[in-house]
Amino acid sequence: MNRRRVAALAGLVGAAWAALTMVPAVHAADTDLVTEAKGPSGHTDRVVVVLLDREFLAAAEAAPLELYSKLVSGLNREKPSTLVIEPDVVEQGRLQIRIQDLITIGVDDFSALLGPILADTGTAVVVFEDEPVGSTTRTPPRIAIPRVDAVLAEAAAGTALAARPVSNDPVQRATIRIAASPVASEGRILVPSAPLLAVARERELTGMMTLAGDTVRLGDLEIPVEPGLGLRPNYQPALLPGGAQVVSASSLMKDPRGFADLKGKVVVLGAGEGSGGVMLPAPMTGHDQPRAIVTANAIATMDAGSFLRPESDSRRLVTALAAVVVVALLWALLPRWAAAGLSVALATGWWLYVQDQVGDGRVLGAVGPIGAVAVMGTTVGLARLVGALQHRRRVSRLFSRYVPGSVATQLMEGGRAEELAAGREHDITALFIDLRGFTPLSRQLEPPQIRRLLDHFYEYVCARVLDHDGTIMQFVGDEVFAVFGAPLDRPDHAAAAIAVALRLQNEVDQLDATLADDDLPPVRFGVGVNSGQAVAAHVGTAARSQYSVLGDTVNTAARLVSIAAADQVIASAATVDSTENPDLRPVGQVDLKGIDVPVTIYQYGPGEPRGTITTAATLSP
């Protein structure tokens, strides 16, 4: 697969990835990843959280009136600028104050106990639960008529909706509503949530709350919102459990001087994790958080103006597709190393830019562009790997046709198959085996018999060539061409070729027996052997190619087999001088067609060669 096709394939995969990033779950993970990696920007120390912890609740089991009164009175004494009381505080108090204690003091409800203290505070915001109606992602979201505790509502300076996620939609689970509309008002009246009311009281904002596009306006306060009037809190480390601005109720009971630190602050009183508190999604922090923590961070976000504004779906998609186009062009036009390097640089640069923009409140998409770079790079790598494996498989198949399986494996594992297939010069010995009298014999046989006879002959020859790690080059009619020393070099190529030639003649009875079993006549053949240098390579076209050995060495061996009579092996001096095989006797020099100089030959087998000997060999006495 060429480079541009690979780039096009990578582009298609990248585009599919860009589309995948629009899936709500992926979109949510993208936003969470970006905001969690950057962390909060902007800070305010005007907000403090007081959490009912397990130690406080354990102590309250024995003296509930005393502890709850002491806690709320301590807050009242220091006059926080705004005291937000979460509904889970009221619920825990009601559960823990036993009815006999209430009867003793003449109070029939926890609300009646808490009411006078809140009235004296004058800054309390009581938070109440509600039930959403229909889709909560609409703007504004609709709620049933809220049920407000009449005693607490009359005593408090204000009442507000409890913080809750806009919806369970993966993208919006991290946003909390800042207002909602009772169903009966048909959207004309907006009821604020606790975070918005607390900020409005702090800034003494009055008037109507209006919605313009994706911005809520109340006085001089402008709040960017997501669908369903959702606000994405920008969490501060100091306002997370264990942070400097989170205080446990039990610590205030142990050291009442801690109440002094709450003077003039916005205090959110709620139950902590494992203490009956409602837990809300807060992906930016890595896990769910008590509602009081979420409420406090929403207040701090609006107070500090450190809003997070996620990019729209359309902009995310355009950005991701732009990255796909750029990366596809890099892979199509540049060398692999350059395209890979620039792609990594592009992804790194975009990540740094995204993080920088989070500091300014813009939450850009990171998973789309950076993921596109990753999946496209992976696609290119896999495509090239598959292409390389297919090429290796093709080369392996080509070689395995000619050489023993062990040699083919050695070539592939050594990484030399491609190099040798491209062509190089080897020292080889060429071996030709040609049937004698085959033409008249074939006239006596039917075509199926001819095919079976040749199959037995080829099998007989190939088995012995491969036994000695030779390479089968070609079958041409009744002739077989093999070489030793290619594609793998070997110093004993001449000795191996002679050994095969002699075996072929000496074991011909085995071939005759096989033919007889198939009701076929015996055959005889001559063998020609020559050694020297030759070029070996895969040659041909894209449609059809083969591994070939070319040069005078091969031509000479082909001429030698033409003068070899039946049962004879004719070998050149170039071969015999390398083997010193005593079974071969010198014959002399012979002129061969197409060969410029006479060739000294040796013979094994009976009779005389079919060629004309120009200079007979002189035997030593």
C-alpha cells in the first residue's frame, strides 16, 4: 500500500474518531480530562464549608439538643455574611433528636428548635429539596411546586433550591442548575438555587434574573451556563475535603475559637461523606463530593468569576476534523519520520494550548484532535506493518517454492529475503537434469500418463536437491534446473551439486520402481554441472515474477547437459576442481554453442559424451 493510500486510510479512521468524540460519554470524558489535568483557576477565601462528620454525629446521639444548638448558636454568634443550611442537616437533626427530648423542652419539631436561632442570625439561607418534572435539560428546567418547611422559611432570610446535577446525561452530569421554574409559572418565574442566592445576597443583587443565549444575568453578575441553566463549578483545592476552607463540625465543638474564623464568610453547613450527606458528581475532582462541597465551589466560582466555558459540539468537531486533515497531509507528503515527529509536536502543542485556555475559562476539546493524531499514527503504523507482513509473506512464498523450508525460514528471520530478492551476485553451482529419449517415449503415452511420468521424475529430482539444501529454479518440459549457493551463500556449493548429480544416477532404480508401480516405462537422463558467479534475483512483472539465476555460469551448465548422454554426469573443471571427487574422470575440452572458450569437462557414467572432444585429456600414469 503506497504512502498516499495509507494517509487516506488514516484520514478516514481519524474522521471516524472525530465523529466518535461527539458521543456524550466521550464528550464528558474530554471535558473532565481537560479540567482535571489543569486544575482550578481563580480563588476566593470568602467561602467556608462546615461538614457534619461521623465524630459529630456519634456525639450527637447522646446529646443531640446540646450539640446542634451549640453548633448553630456558634455560627449565629460570629455572624457569617451568609449561612447556607443544606437539607441533609435538617434531616440528620430530625433523626437524632429524640421525641422525648423535644417533649421535655416543649418543642415538637427540630424546625421549631432551629427557627429562632436562624431568625436571630438574619443571614441564613435554607435549602430545600424538590422534584424535577420532565426533561431537566431544557432551559429553564421545570420543577414541581417545592415543598418548603414553613417554620424555617419564615425564620430564614431566604430559601433556595438544593444543588443538583442538571441531568444524568454524561456531558451534563458535572453541571449543577443555578435556577429552575415551577411548572405552574410556565417559565415566567425562576427560583434560584442555593449557590446563586448566596452570591446574590453577598453582592446585594436585586431585580429580575434574565437569560440571554447561554448567559444568565442578575444585576451586574453574568454567569455562562450550559443547557438546563447548568453551571460547571471550578473546584478549588481549599474547598475540597481536607482543604483549608473545609471545617468539621466536631473540630468546632472541641475548640469553639474556630467559630471566629467564620465571621463575615459565606458558610455552607452540610453533611459530609458517610454522614448522611448527598453525594454529587464532581468529575474534575476525580470522584463524587458531598453536596455542601459542590455548593460551596459553585459559590466560589461565581464569586471569583472563574467560570469554565466548554466549547460547543460543532466547534469540537471542526477542530478535530481540521487536525485529521493536517495529519493526513503530513503522512501523505512527508517521510515517515518527519510526519510522525510533526504529528507528535502538533498533539503536544495543542494540549499545552488547551491547558493554557482552561486558565482563561475556555474548555477546548483535547480528545478529538489529540486522539485523531494517535489513532491516525496507529493506523499508519498498522497499515505499514500489515503491508510489510504481506510483502514478507509474498517473498517467503516465492522462496519456499524453490528452497527447503528451513532455508526460507532462515531468510525471513534473518531479514535478508527482501535484500536477496532484489538481486545480488553469488558463487553458485548450476545443475541441469534432462530426460533422454523423452520425445519418442511421449508419443507412445496418453497425456495423463505423460503428466504422471513427469510428476514422478520431478519428485525424484527435487527430493534429492532439497535434501542437500539446493534451490529448485525451474521446470521446463522434461528438464529440471537447480542451483546451489543461492539465495544463501555456501562454500560447499560445488560438492553439494556433485553429490546430488551422482545420487540421481546411482539411485535411478528407485525412480524406475516408482514408475513401474504406476504402469509407466523407465526413463534415463543426463546431468550437466557448472560452477561460477551468477546474479540471482526476483525478475518479472507485478503480475508474474520468479526467482532467477542469470549469467554465463548457468548458460554453460545448460550446454553441458545437452552433451550428457543417458546415465551420464558431465561437470566442468570449475566444479570438479572445487571438489576433487575421484568418481569423475577427465574427458578433455569441448566446444559448446554460445560459449566463447573451450570448456574442460569431467564425466561420470558409461559411454562417451554426445559432444565433440577437441582436446582429449591426458591421464596420469
